[in-house]
Amino acid sequence: MNRYLAASALLLVTITAPLLAFAGKEEREFSKNEMMPAVKKAEDTFKSACGCALKINVSDTLKSVDDMRQGKYISENIVEGAPKYCNDADSKKAMCVMKSLDIVKGKDTGFAFKAGKGTATTDGNSYVSWDMITREIDK
């Protein structure tokens, strides 16, 4: 009986683990072809505009293409906003206190900043704008 239970448990884990561990083809392709290039461009643009590095981490809580699209939009807002905002020494200094930015999915869309780390939370339907980021950092 114990062997039967152990074999059943092993079979269940073997069958379900790949389903949970890997995103579907559409999600993998969107991440690879659209979201992650946007993240890389945002990191590069932030560095060239503000004069300091920003590491952007995308959480695995962004599972669907719709969630990932919000992550892409956040990144695109950084690309559009950083060059316009970081146009003087004080603005660059203010933005360079943010060393990393985590993009996550949560209940409500918003931006939080603490100890050099920004967290951009999307609810899956809306995204954090560049203005939301600068408003919080400029406090």
C-alpha cells in the first residue's frame, strides 16, 4: 500500500510540475521578444539619461501576456520619461537614489520606494507611469 501511495504521489508530481513551472509558448515568446527587450532598453536609457545604473527585475508574478504587457508599458514609460526628467544635476541625483526596480503583480497598481529599491505594482489592467515614479522619489 505504501509503495502504491508513493508511486501515485511521484506520478502526480511528475505530471503537474511541468505545468506549473513553465509558461506557455505565447507567454515565453512575449517575454523574450517584447517585454525583456523593453526592460533592457529602459535600463540603458535610464543609465544614459540619468548617469547611473538601474537594475530592473521582472517578477514571476507576471504570468499572462496581459500582465507582461503592463511590465512592458512600465519599461516604455521609463524610456520616454527619463531623458526628459534627468536634464539637470539635481534631477539626476534624485533619480540615482533608485538602484533597482521590481515590477510585480499585485492587488492595486502603485509605486513604492524604500532604501534604494522601487517597486512598481500592476494589477494586470493598469501600469505605473513615469510620473508616479518621480512623484514618489521626489518626496
